[in-house]
Amino acid sequence: VYQCHYCHRRHLGDTCDLYVFWLIVRYEDTLLLRVSHLTMEIVFVVACLVAALPAALMQPTTGPIRNYDTVRYLIPRNTDDCIGPNVTVAPTACSGVNQYSNSLYRITGTGTRVMSDGSIRITNRAGFSVQYYPTHKIIYNEVAKEQYVVYQCGCYNRTRMFPSSLVPAAPAGWSATKVFEGPLQSISVDDTSVGEFMNQCAVIDRVMYSTELGVNGCYQRLAACGYGAPGAGSADATKITRQVDAYITYGAFPGNAKSIAISAVAAANPLARAEWLKYFGSFFNKEYEAEMQYRAIRNNYNGLKRSAQASKPTPPLVVAWVYKGWNADFVVSKPSYKVAYVEDAGGVMVSDSLLTSSSFKTSDGGRSWSIPQAFPEDWETFLNQVDVIIDETYSFSTGCLVRMDDFLSQHKLNGANVKAVRNKQVYTIAGMASQTVQVEGDYLGSLGLDWYERGTARADEVLRDFVRVLNPGNGHNTMNGWNRRWLLRLDGVETQKKQPAVCSISNGEARAQAITHHLRRGKISGELHEYHMPASQASADAEHLMVCSRQCMVLCGIYVSPRSAETSSMIHETRSTVHGVMLLKQSSAGHGRLCTSKAIGRLHNHQHVDATE
């Protein structure tokens, strides 16, 4: 029995993986010619072996091979994403329409200015800003010194190009301005930190090529099937220009007109790193979704931080982040975001004065301190003055060290008597890794670490890990049932967890989550969905409807019983020309499947209109 599984749903025609399953058959009450169980088992075993032989012979022995020379094309744009219903003809409906007049459609920041040309520019301390015009926006990455114009599809296209007069010159020292049609439809990602941002914005299904070190299940499936992302600055990147709208990468590549830099890891504190979710969401018209996700992260983080400060032990535990350096040295790492995690959890980072008195040197303003490996006794003496060690020493096969023996060996501590080792307070950041071991490319045999992916975006969850280690008596509600995800204790008991290489999000699920964007725009079209909400909200404004839809939405065709007789449902039809949100009042007579292609009622300009079918 075969199961044919495409490596990726968009690449129709690719070679299928073939799997053979054992059949377990109950013979009772059946008419299988009344043969014996043993005979039937022999028949099935032989049949499975014969069926499996061709598939086994076809399986590659060296793993998937990337082939960027294969000609594929951009995914057809879903017109739901666009202002106009037909992107092949420039609609006149865009004239005089401001798509960002409502503040819900814009990011929030530390400053908002109305510019001389009428646009609205929102700045942010995290290192990015966005300037909004009626039908396009300019996204600024102040860290990478790049700016991107993103114009809305449906207003400009092959017959009406985006005017070059609206493309601003880049500031001195910046890369030339890059122009994209938005929202982005198909992307290549070679940066691990983007994975969780994509997940939170419900656009993980738009990845065509992914980093080989990704932990997200969809990343792993793509990389395992040979769709590893080429570097944005590589020659291979030009080969997939016709396949992707953009290359999401870690830095500025002026020579690649389609590259977009994301600089979350350069942010100074945990919440600023997480706030780059809003920057990322802006390329997909996901400002509202990103804002809601970030606010939840921020509130959870600050709530736990306040609780941890009130419950921190006295004296607090002293922490050192360390790793074996590449220049025959041992390094203590002290960037501000690491200091924040430790102190916000109720601990204290090793002081600069202790490092100086221990003969450490710094050349980057105190972000890192080093001592030669030729003096292991000094290294041991220093480590004996800290309570908790967090080790980041690189290990090719596991990302970071996962065994105490390896830690002692790498740090020349065999036979040493180190306090944190005695107390089993040595941790690494290798708690969660990818399940897929890379079988080709630059990272042959290596694993990806979730610390560099979800750990970048979910500052609130990372703080829980540190509170669990440094403030174990804390009773904040977010700590209930929390098991450390990233910090792995080297105690001989804990082992590295692996994220399954399972890509569970389907196109329908992605569209279901994305439909909230269209509710705000006052336009519903595309796939058929069914919504349920309390009758008291049936005449609420679009924002209320959107909140309910996020909580209650299911794909049409799945029957959902109403929670009470007072239930209303919101439907949208398959045609892209329907405007407004359609409502059907639920009568007390009962509830049925409300899948239909007929407009039943319409919410137009936030006014509920009663109608009959």
C-alpha cells in the first residue's frame, strides 16, 4: 500500500516519497475465502515486499540534491491579498483610497509623525520604522541601512507600473531603495530567526526555500527535500529570481534587489528582539496580527519580570555565559539582552570588576571578555566564583554541548573542582533542536537550535526558562506546568529534545488565519469559511468581528454545534467581488451547516443589514 507524499504542496510533479505500510486485518465476520490467518499473513507479507522493491530501488542513497537550475514559477497571487479584485487590470478603485487611514492597519512605535507629504511615519527603538502612504509604505531597517517600498497589489501591475517618482532616494551610506509588490507571496529564507515570526504571522506556507538549520517543522521538511535556501549573496540566488518575491536574510546585500534584511538579533534587549515581529509583518500586511502577538509577549514578559523581582533569592545567583572561543581563548559573553534575561529573572550577571581582576580583556566595550586557554587554572578559579554557568560552546552534531564530559574536556576542567559542576548548575542553550540531520550542503550532519529561532521571537517564554533556573520558587501563573525548552542541564539525566520534522499547516489553515486581514479591509472573498459568534456581537464593528473570528473560525464543511441558541454566523463566499462582511442571524429553530455561495446579509460600513436568502 503506497502513500504518495509531496515534499511541498506547491511543487506539483516532484518525485514522491513512497511508504509501505503493514496491513492489519481483522478476519472475524468477513468473507476472505475462509483461508487461515497464517496463509493471509504470508500473502500480505509477500505483497508488501514486492510492492516495496521498486520504491526501495528508486530511493536516493546520498540524500536530496539541491537543483536551483530547475525552472519553477512564482505562485499565482491570491487576489484576496490585493486591494482590487483583479491584478491583471489596474483598477480605478485605488484612486483616492487610503488603505492605512485606520491606525489598526499600522504598526505602533515610540513616535508617530505626520510628514510634509501627508504620509505617517512611525519610528521604533528596536531599529526599524514604517512610513505609510495611501497605497504603499516604506519600511526602514536602520540596523542594516536598507529601505524597502512595498506597494499594494491590485493598484499597480504590468499595465500600470509603480511610479518611479514615488521611490525615494536612499540616505547616504544606505543601499539603494528596493521595491516589492505586497504582500509578499513567495519567499526564500536563509535566516533562522525568521521562523517563529513567520509562524506568528501565519505565513509559514509562503516559504519556498528555507534555511537548512531551521527547527520549524516546515523548514525541516523543505530542507530535507532539497529546498535549502541559497544565500542571498550567492550565485545560486539569481537562479530562483523567478520563483520568489524576496529573500529574507540576516544582513544587507546591496547587489540583490530582492533581499530583505531582518536584524532582530542585533536588538539590545529581549523585548526589542521580539518586536521585530512587527517589522516582518509589515511586508505581509500583517501589522494588526503582529501587534496583537507582540502585545501578548510583552505583557507576559513584564508580568513575569515583576513577579520574579519580588521573589528573587537573597543573595541572587551569579551567572556567567561562557564558550570556548575560536582564537585559543575562553570567552565570557555579556551582551545587554543576555544581561536582561538574567537580571529580569532574579539573578545577577558576573560583574566587570570580577572579570578585570581575573585578568580578562575586552575589546568591544564589555560585550565579551576573554582569557587565553593557556591558563586553565585562572579559568577554573574564575568559574568557581559563579553559581550558574550557561555554556554556548559550538558542537557541530548537536548545535551546542549536551554532555558534561564534553563540557569538562572542552574547557580543560577534567579533574577540576568547580562549584557549578558540583551543584549541577551547568546549562547549555541546546535544549531544543531540529530532528532533521542535514544530509547535504554546507551543514552536512548538523542540527539547528531553536534558541536562534523561537528563542529570538518568544522573549516571554525564554524568560520562563531563566526564572525556572534562577528563581525556582517563583509562583507566577505563566510558570504553571512550564518545562524548560532551551536551557539544558548537563546532569546526565536531561537530554536534548528534538522538534519533529512535521509540517502541519495546510493552505486552508493559513488562509483561515489570514482572513482577519480582509475583515478589517471590509472585503471578504476567496475560500469558503464558516464563523460563529455570540448574537450580542452580530452588529458589532469589524474589529469585534475579527476578534471573534480568530477564536472561533473553522473551515467550511466542518460542523460546529452552537454553544447556545443565541448564535450568529458570519460567512463569506468564494467570489472575489463581494464587499463587506455577510451575516446570518441564527434563529432559535436550530443550527445547520451554513456553507453557501449566496450573499445572505451584509455588513457595510459597519452597519448590519437584515436580509433573507
